[in-house]
Amino acid sequence: MVSDGAGGAILIWEDSRNFSITSVDIYAQRINSDGNVNWTANGVVICNSINPQFSRQLISDGAGGAIITWQDKRMGSSEDDIYAQKINAVGITQWSANGTVICNATDEQGSPDLVSDGAGGAIITWQDKRYSGTTDYDIYAQKINAAGITQWGANGTVICNATDEQKYPDLVSDGAGGAINTWQDKRYSGTTDYDIYAQKINSAGITQWTTNGSIICNATGYQAPPQTISDGSGGAIITWTNYSNPSNYDIYTQKINSAGITQWTTNGSIICNALGNQQSFQTIGDGSGGAIITWQDSRPGTTIGDIYAQKIDAAGMVQWTINGTIICDAIKEQLSARIASDSAGGAIIAWGDNRATTTSWDIYAQKIAGTGPSITINSPSNYSVFNATAWYFNVTVSGISIHTMWYTMNMGPIHIFTDNTTVDDTEWAAFANNTLVTVMFYANDTARNQVSKSILVYFQIPPSGGSGPPDGGGNIPFSNFYIVFALLGMVSLIYLAKRKGNQ
């Protein structure tokens, strides 16, 4: 369903009420803000042509109605085509009866997706095997205007026709009458491995980036079909699952700007790479150029499936606990998470849950705020050097309803603290000499918002007879100090040589 722009919604569904005549059809209904249906009882026919219509998608038309696209078998079992229909605010279809043809090229077209063109029409994409003669698909797109007239030539324009297979396109508006299209791509693997590519197409139907798409991820392994959202600046944030091995599915994301240049770490920023499987993700924008992602998680030591979430900012830095904040880790299984914005930088997440019994499922929901506590490390500073004596830290934790504060050293045991204190003396003294230690400070609040911040400090025992670093003394380990001193000496010598040459 989609919003009707007036506090209600428009819904579509597959319907077999006429199964003996037409197989599965598509119907629609509008429900207003009071919960009353506005159109024909039991729905308005969108398409009841012979044979099945399925894989339906819809968007708002911006005027209280909707534009709907679907995969259609009216021409036969192996001749799937793409059709579309517009329905106005009072429930009257606007285009050809049973839909306007978007693509009826030879062989199969499927998995359609669409976005608004910003002018009452739509851009529609699909996977297409008109030229393959096998099972390989390419990616095509078509624009249809508000009057139901296609704009980019008969049967659409090519987005990608690279070798081998491209499929499962996902579309997002570029905010300027065009769209960014992302898909799963097997052009280089020759096996079962897939990569992720993307292409921008403008309002005239002309691709804007590298021919056959810009690489989003071509890492080793299988990249599952992507999900794409707008970054709010003409680019996109693209998320996918990486299957590096059969027992470890991870979640990655990448941002691409309006010029087709990836913005974050090569092959994507890690959302979660904990052991076990992370999959079935959903993504929304955070309203500030970043994203909030939720997923089903079966890392070791948990139940069959828990629900986690992560926020990533516009610079590609994760904002919550590494590998995700727990949304629900109740007993038994939680799955099929769905996410919606709370309009304040956070999200509301709902999921199916069978904690009560093994034979039935319930629905639960949780809200997570976009911001939580803040952590300021006042002292020590990064790369401070300490001897075997436990050192004192000064950390300010601020926020509403702070619940717990804790720290770890090199991902070791958790240490709870309630105020500024010294690190655990036993654990600190056990580090090997000249160890660089990552001290990670954490805090959460009663709303389950969690943040973390880290510093790097050196454990260094002074040589026998030497003065060594005092407790908290110095910001550069001895070995690095000698290197810096030597480099300074070289700079001085070069400067003197240049002055001599100039005299």
C-alpha cells in the first residue's frame, strides 16, 4: 500500500475470485483516515485479463491516486510481459482497460519496480531476456507519462546488457525526473557469484554513468539482490547481503553520489559481519543523508533469529553498537522485520515473533531513537603511554535516562563503571609490553539507544634502569619518538643543505 496523501491509503492485492475464468487478478481499494473504504466494495479491478497477473508494485501518483505495475502472463506461460495502470482518487482507472503495455518484447520480462517521474507518471524497470535465448536477463526501463503514453521507445531502453545475467532491479528517484537503478550482476563470475551494479538514467531516458553500470560491490562471494533508497542529494544508498560462505551471511551498504562515484569504503561499509547469518534486511533514510537498517540475526549464542538494527551516517560511519543494536532477542524466533521512519531520525520496527508458542506467531514492534547518550573522552588523549600501573580516565557521559556505562580493552571483558575511575588493574597489567590497546567506552539509555567511543593507548614497561614513561606520561611511544626525532634531523639537514646551495 501507499499513502493517499490525506491520512488514508491505497492498497493492491492479487485476487483469485474469478480463478476459473481469469486465474489470479489484481484489485485495489482506498481506505480513508477514518478507516472507511472509499471505492467499490471488495475493490476496483486493475487487471482481470486471462492468465495470472502478479509481482505487483505501486506508487502514489501525487494526486490521491496510484500507479501500479505488474508481471502479466496474458500472452502465454512463457511470454511474461510488463503492464501498468493508473487509478485516480475516486477509484476510476485512467489508462487502457486491463493496463497499458510497458514491454511485450519476445520471451520473458519480470520483477518490475517503479518510481514517480515527478509529473504524474512513472519510471518502470524490469529484468528482460528478449535477446538471451537462455535464462540470462538484462535490465531495461520505460517512462510512462500522466496520460499513459510511453516515452522511451517501444519496449523500453537498455539499462544494462552486459554478458551473462543481470536481474532483480531496484529503483529510486534521483529527484530530478530520472532514477537510479541497482541490480544483481553475474557478468564476471562465470559461476554462481553475483556483484552489485548501478546506473542513473535521466528524464529523457539517457544513461548517465559508465556503460552497463557503475560497480557498487564486486567483492568475493555472492552479493544478494540489493535494496536502494535515496540519499536526499541526487544519489543513493544501496544495501545488500554478502554470502562469503554458506554459514556466514553479512550485511553491507554503499553510497553513490549523483555523478556515479561511490562515497564509502570500497565494496561497501560493514553494517554487520558478526558470526552466523544476518539477512532479510530492510532500509530507510535517516533524514540526514544516512540510513537505518534492520535485519534478522542468528549469530552464535543467540536464539534462532533475533532482530538487530544499525544507523550509518552520511559519511559512512556506523552510529550505534558495532554489529548492531539489539531490537529484540526474546526466546525462540523473530523474523520478517519491517521498518518505518519516526520522522525524528529514528525508526519504528515491527516483526513476526513466536516467543509464546512454537505453533503460532504474534506481531511485536519497537521504537529506536535516532540519537542516544553522548560520550566525551576528556583524558587521556590518543596514543598516551602508560606503564604497568592502572591509569585513570576522565569520561563524560550525557543524555536523558542513562542506564549503563561500561568499557572494554581490546574487546576483552566488560567492565561496568558509574563515574570516572581507573581501568581494571589486573587486565591492564596482563598486556604484553609495547601493546597498543583500544579502550572502547559504551553507554546506553533506558530507551535502548546505545553509543560508543574509543581511544588508543600504549602499554609500555620502562627498560631496566630507565626512567620510562610516567603513569599517563607522553603521547608518543619511545620507538616512534626516535623515528620522529630522526625525521626532524633529516629535515634540518636538508634545509641546511639548501641554504648552503643558495649562498
